[in-house]
Amino acid sequence: ILSNRLAQVASFVPEQARLADIGSDHAYLPVYLVATGKISYAIAGEVAPGPLKAAIAQIKKYGYTGKIIPRLADGLAAIQPEDRIDTITIAGMGGLLTSDILTNGQADGFLSTRERLILQPNNHEQELRHWLTRNHYKIYDEQLVKDQGKFYEIIVADYQKSDSYTMKELYFGPILMQKKSSIFQEKWQKELQTKQKILNNLQKAYERPEAKIAEINKEVAWIKEVLA
Ligand code: SAM
């Protein structure tokens, strides 16, 4: 029942983790993890009443009341100290919203330095990696998933003196560009074609946006290098 995308996110959750799944929607991820016996305690955090209702219904249906706790809250405010959360998943949202949730959680004291972060942004992955390095998180694993024709990046990070990453590593993912899986090559071949089309169009424009063209040219050069 779980999408390949969420199944891959689940694979990074440690055995017997105490999980906070933020933006849980139907609570599919924690329900799956409890059903498979990998974990026995999770918070399903939701900011919107509709998805929270769906989560509550799902938890009841599976009989996981008391194991998965639904909470209406903005971001990491769903986490309470007694939960002793050690793993946080934030999946299926934009990378900027994901980093805002982390920033606010830090400022309001809901994020300590102990939790493992498992993030699956739908876009702006580069900016999210930048947030992680600025905030002393080390990216220790990454995975690129293809699900229904779309590519998704999963980034796993722990709080510890972070490595310093180059702009190129933030762009491709330091581990993804090392692994260079066939899905990675497929994704960036596709991106390369898209960028070359955009460049063609921009170059024909009446007022050529030189800065934008230079930016895309740089990315095209990076992609060619990484695929070489
Ligand atoms: N995590 C699930 C997944 O990956 O399939 C659901 C993703 S769904 C597209 C995003 C969910 O995040 C929505 O249900 C939305 O209400 C919730 N959300 C958005 N901003 C949030 C926030 N600040 N705090 C908690 N939940 C939030």
C-alpha cells in the first residue's frame, strides 16, 4: 500500500526509533512502520485539520491508538519532551517549507541536537542541504527514488560538526553524486535536456537575461561534468 517514495523514507528509520512524522497526512508512514514492527511509538503531526482527521481514522482502523499519537500542530511543535523523539521525518513538502519548519523548531526549542533527520523535499533540495550545513548537520546518507515517473531525493542527516560541502555537492547531493546510480544518471540527463531547451529559448529572447543564462550555463557544465 505504501508508495515507493515513502517506503524508501521508511527504510532510513532506525529500528525501534521514536518517530515524529511531521506533515503526516494519512499517517501512512508511521502506520507502515508500526505494522512492520520496526517501531512502536510515533507522533503524527499535522497542521491542517482535514489531514489530521484522515490520520486519526487510519490509526483507528489499524488499532494503533496509543502507539501513534496524532497531534494538530505547526511543524515541530507536535513534539513534546516526554515523547523522547529521536527521529524526525518530513516528507512530501517543498524544501523551503521543510527548512522553515526546522528553523522554527530550532528557535522554539522543539528541535534538539539528538534527532536524526530524514527529509524528502519535493524541490529546492540544494537550499535544504544548505540549511543543514549552516546548522551543523552532516549529511550521512542520501537516496534518489523514482516513483510514478518523478524523481525524489531523500536526505538523512545527524547533528555533528558538518563536513563543508562545495556548491556542486549541495546541488547534486554529496552522496548521490558519489553513488551515481542509474536513476541519478537518468534524472540529470533529463535535467540537462530541460536546461538546454531553456537556454535556447533565453538566447532567442529580445532582451537576453545574461545573468540567468550564465547561471544555467554553469549548471549545464556541472551536469556534464558529473555525468562524464
Ligand atoms: N508526509 C506525507 C507524504 O510524504 O506523503 C504527506 C505529504 S502532504 C503533500 C504534506 C502535508 O504536510 C499536508 O498534509 C499538510 O497539511 C502538511 N503540512 C504543511 N505544512 C505543515 C506544517 N507547518 N506543520 C505540519 N504539517 C504541515
